[in-house]
Amino acid sequence: MELKLFGTDGIRGRANEYPITSEVALKLGYAISQVLKSTGANHNRVVIGKDTRISGYMLETALTSGLVASGMDVFLVGPMPTPAVAHLTKSMGCGAGIMLTASHNPYEDNGLKIFGPDGYKLSDDLEKAIEASILADKQPPLVEPSKIGKAFRIDDASGRYIEYAKQSAGPTDLSGLKIVIDCGHGASYLIAPIIFRELGAKVKKLGTEPDGMNINAGVGALHPEYAAAVVKETGADIGISFDGDADRVIFTDETGTPVSGDRILTLCAIAMKQQGMLKKDTMVTTVMSNLGLYEALRKAGIKVETTGVGDRQVIEALRKGGHSFGGENSGHLIFADHATTGDGILSAIQVLRIMKQSGKKLSELAKVMHEYPHKLLNLKTKAKPPIASLPNLQKAMSEADVAFGKVGRHLIRYSGTENKIRILVEHREQAEVDSWIKRFQSAVEADIV
């Protein structure tokens, strides 16, 4: 069965347009209850968190209604990072956790991410079962009045996650570090500054005044230049920019220069290996990572396991292989000994701990790898015909394979959450990158009208 609602990271779309409507959210509440009961789970509790989008109120209310009408109790934790919802789902003994967010997308969008009782994102089979229930368009079996569930507002949820995040990296003293934190007016706006202050850092906070419509607007992980300017202005040691739901983080060094996710992955993997914390001396990343990462880790005696795009695939490989660390160049870092999903706050703590222990600035640590010149181009498309069916693009890709040899590569795929085709070109020479990006763009435009 091909999924129609679920994409690579839950259900996502424009608020008040199918499928991000109150009607679908209501049906999702019914469906989650039915699927949980069909698995034989004894859990009749669900956690619901959200980021700061104005449409979160609408979805939260509809989703809660569907769940309690099906006999489930609901714990409402309000604005909360996605990894916090994953953690609370497990720690509070819930059958599922639901995060209302569209991550880095603008406020007009929203989405739903679902976690199982173990804090991991649902399996493909469970997503299919939930989707089938929603699309069946049948009246769900509602419970009798005496078994209707209740909804509770959990006032200390943020405190629970704050303590968990601080303890995850072990004894950590960040005193002496001056940091700039940009929360993107998103889910981390309240708790992130508290966490880093309590660990001893001097914090300059940005993007902490959400109004329901300014999430990710010129701030956060998509705009690290905002924090970078303040880093240079204040002489801070580092800039830390979170996306809307704080499962991703982008760093800026003390010179105001953004540091790529691959450099962060590489320096973390090497530090973990030196400390005996990198299980099987292996790191997991996706096909989007730079060739320079592979070179640097090979020299450090670290093996790299590669997956398809998406933090979910990285997490599956970490679990299957028994590994402890992996992530994506986009800013998802998964410290598998501590978290079940990407966690921007936990990742920032780990990077700051490495800086403090090594006594080195981030710019120095980031020199751990040579980054091949690369470019990622996102083109909007009206449709997503199979890439193999596009003649001009296939011809260009075949010619590129011959021309690149071992000094370059290309990766062309559709976005899993938007109508876009993503074209990545990487090569030892910048001129080759620029030339092939143009060639691929022309081919796509010729094939997809």
C-alpha cells in the first residue's frame, strides 16, 4: 500500500487544507486509539505536544476530541520540542506521543509526527494501519459515556525534559562559555535558554517571542546568519540555531561562520571514539553527507554506514546495528545512548562539552575535515513523475557518472514533504559543481513542464 497521508516525517501540509484539517485530526485520534488497541497494548494514554504555530490550537483540540471519544486519556504539554515529546511518551508510560509541527516550514504549514511507547517514530506498518483507518471513512466504534477519556494539562512537562536534557551528557559545566541561542520563535523558546543557563553558560537569547505566525521567519536553523551577526557583535564563543521543533540545530563559530552539519558530525564522532563512546567505531549518516566526511573518518579509523535521506532511516540503522551515533548534514544529530530521535538541545550540549573539554574554539574543531565544494538546488515542481522516466535528466545523469569518476557525485531526489526536486552536486572543483548544477536544472525544466 502506497501511503497517501504520511510522508518521510509524518503528515504535513498547509493548515486548513487537506490533510491538515480539524476533520483529519479528529479521525487521526480515532485511528490511533483503534490501532493501539489492536496491538494489544495496555496503554490508554497519549501525549500531545506542539510548536508555536497558530494552527496548533485547532489541531490539538480536534485530535484530543477524537482520542477521548475513543476512551483514551490525553496529556497536553503545550509548546515543546519534538525530542521532548518522544522522551515524555516513554517516561510517562504512554501508548503514543503526537507532535504537532511542520519543523522548518513557515507558519502556514503544520503537521503531525507520531511516536510509539518506546519513544521511537512509528513503524511503516503502524503508519499504514493508521492511514487505512482514516481513509476508510467509516464511523469508528466510540465508547460508552462512562468510558470517555479525560484530557489533562501537564504543567511540569518542561521541567521534566529540562532535567533529562541536562543529565544526558553526564557532568557538564559550561561556565566560561558565552553563547548565542536562536530558538526561531519555535518550540524551544522557553526551555532552551533555561537549560544552558543552568549548565553555567552565559546566554544571549534570540527568537524567543513567538506570536503564532513568526516561527522560522528570518530566524532559526534556516537563517544561521541571524545568530552569526550577534555572535560577532557580542564576541560570543558560538551561535546555536534551532529549527521550529528543535530536533535540528545549526552551529556558528566564534567568527560568525556557519559550520556545516557534516563537520559537526565528524568532530563529534572523532571525540566519541577518543572517549570510547562510539560503539563499534561506526557512525551512521545519509547519502547527503559530503565526501570529505568519509575521508576524515576513514583516517580516524571510523567506519561509516550510509542510509537514505531522513533521520528516521538513520535511527533505524543505529538500532539495527547497535551503534551509538549518527545524523544528517541538515542538522539532525542522534546520540542513540540518550535519545530516540534527533535532539537539537542535546546535540548542542554535546558540542559545547567537546569545546570545553578540548579547550578549542569551534572554528579549530571544525577543521577536522576538508569539505568538497557542493551545491544543493531545490526546484519546485507541479508533479513528481518517476525520475527514471525523465529522459533529459537520465541522459545528464549518465554523462555525469562518467565525467565524475571518484572525484565527484550527484544525488537527485524528490522532497518527501514538499513538491520539490532536490539536486545535489559535489566535486573536487567548484567550476564543475556550478556547471553540472546548471546542466541538471535545464534537464529537469525540459522534462517537467
